[in-house]
Amino acid sequence: MTLKAVRGFKDILPDEAKKRQRIEEGARRVFASCGLEEIRTPILEKTEVFARGIGEHTDIVEKEMYTFEDRNGELLTLRPEATAGILRAVIEHKLYNKAPVLKLFTIGPMFRHERPQKGRLRQFHQLNAEFIGSSSPLADADCIFLAYEIVSMFADSEDLILEVNSLGCPECRPLHRKDLVLFLNNNRDDLCKDCKRRSKTNPLRVFDCKNEECQQVLKFAPVMKHYICPECASHMGRVLDALEAYGIPFVQNPYLVRGLDYYKRTTFELKARGLGAQSTVAAGGRYDGLSQLLDGPELPGVGMAVGVERLLLLMKDGAEPKRSDLFIAALGDEARTEALYWLGYLRRKGLKVEYSLEDKSLKSQMKQADKAGARYCLIVGEKEMDEEEAILRDMKTREQETVDLDDLPEILVEKLKRDRKILEGD
């Protein structure tokens, strides 16, 4: 029987890897423009990091985490999200002493045991940004700006829908919770099994239910906007003013909640039309109080995550063509030995140069040059070595010129870099 990848865990083949590289490179440029620094945390954490931070009664902790006991009897979990692990690292290494506001990003895989479907895998990848140490609504707006900028690189802005809401704070949420629980109890017979359970453990999460019958009931449920305190209302107002200043369109959705307990006040989702059920491409919110749950100091924070697999669905189909600056077609032992020197020299100059690892015919090597997408092919054999010159062939126009071997490396560097600039300019 042929061995296959685990269900929900997929191989990332070269063509898709190139698309992912484009996404990651674009995200890094956006993060750098806002002064974020990269942090890399382990994919494996103590289970309590997520149980405390995300919340014991969330679907992630109750149903979706990959948790196991190691040989020492300690419970460990593959990270289902990035924020709790990043904050654990900030607390453990006291990074909060280095700057009043930490602006961090990370790129990497997350793990959740969900039903695999288009745009949702059990190993998935995220672009995460965190602003730790600031309670300013401008930090919330900056997080949303980062998400919007990254997604806009791969989607038409007219197809994007930004939904925002305020989840209130410990001052105004208790009254809303009390009335919501009363409403849910009065309508318990019309709720699904999950919503009945959530009404006792995490009532706000009922708004995340996709069951149509529950959605009809919840249209009449009390929502947070009618209970929000003046401080939370002011905070939300400043976030929305900042989004308007950034030129980012938005809609306020009073039913929007997130599946993590640590969110307070601002929460948002960025959706893309045309992706069906998995339309949310980016999401996030404010998590003041999460640091204390992880035994850290008072550190307000706000963060966001962009789903790489969702971005891939927004990108145009078709693999990008392979592209190399030069292919060296060397024939004979002497030429192949000399070619290794040129290969090393040109690669160290930042050029993409390929070479046949096998001693093949010129015809075979020219086919390799075509497959490699080489802009030029350098042909050198015994005759060229004797005459101390090589043939440089333009693979696009099929024109050829001779190049003196003594000046060959320098000439190639100048020519190939000039042509690359012209190509990138196009």
C-alpha cells in the first residue's frame, strides 16, 4: 500500500511553494513598513498556555487541539494559534522591558483537528501581528491596516468586506451576559446541541453558530452594542475614525464574535466574496487581560492573523514560470571543471545559475536550459576552451555572441544583472 500524507496535512509542492513565498515576502514588506520585528516561537507548547489563554470552554480547547502526554507525563499541545505562545515568550523573556510597545510578527504553521475542507486544513499557516503594551485604539486600527494591506495585495478591494464590533470589557459585559443567558434559556428548545452547551459555558459563542435555525433565533438576542459602557464606546469610535482616515471601508456587525476567550473590546473579520463558507481571510482583536491569565504583568495588546491557505484561494490559478538568469552547458571534463568556478562566482553575486549535474549531450543540456527558464545559456566545450572563448546564447531571441573566457565572470555579472533590472521593471 502506498504511504500517503496524514488527512488534513498536505505536501506543499514547488509550484505552490512559490506562491507562498510571494505571500510571505509581501507580508514581510508590509510588516516592515509599520516597524514590526519577527519573533519565532516553538510549535509545541505546554497545554496550559492555550487552556488558560484561549479558554477551557472554547471549541478549540475542547475539540480541536492536538494534545498529548510526553514521556515525563507533561501535557503538550501543537499550537492552534499564535498569540498565546507569543505572549508567553514576551513574559518569559521580559521583552516588555525593552520597549513600551512591542510590535511583533510571526509566520508559520498552526494545528487544529477540524474537518478538512477547501481553505481549512489541520495543519494551516498564518501571518500574525501583535501590538503588545498599548491600549490605544490606534493600535487596533494599525492591526486592521496590516491585515487589509496584506490581503489587498492578492484580492480586489471591491471583493473585501471588513466587519468590526466591540465585545465590551469586564465593566459592561456582565449585564449583557446575564440578559443573553436569560434569552437563551427561554429559547433553549429551539437551539442546537452545541448552543445549549455554550449557553452554560460560553454564551457569547452562540453568535458564532452556523446552524440556520439558531441564526433565526439569535436575530432577537440581546447584543453588546446596547450594553456597551462609555469607555468602550469611545474606544470603538476612535478605531472607526482611524479606519476612515486610512481609507479602509468597514461595516459594523453587532453579531460578530471571536472563538477565543481572551478578546475584549475591538474584534474584526476581513472577508472575501467568492470563497464560500471559508470567506474569512483575516481576523483579530484586542486581548487586554491575556497577560495576567498567563501569570504576566498587565500588558494590553491587540493582534491579527491572516490565513495563508485562504490567500492562496484568492490568487490567480496557474504556476509561475520557472526563471533562471543563466544555464551553463559545459561539455568535457575541462569545461565542466571550469564551469564550477563560474557557477560559484555568479551565484555569490546573487544570480540564479543552473548547471547539468550529469555529463550530457549539448542537445540534452539545451532542453534543461529551456525547462529551467534560463534567460541565457553559456555554451562551452573543448573547442571553446582551446579558443579561450565561450558562446552566450539568448534563449529568447536565439541570438548568439562570443565572450572571452578571461573576462567572462565580470561580463556575465554586468549583463545578467542589467537584464534582470529591465525584466523587473517590466
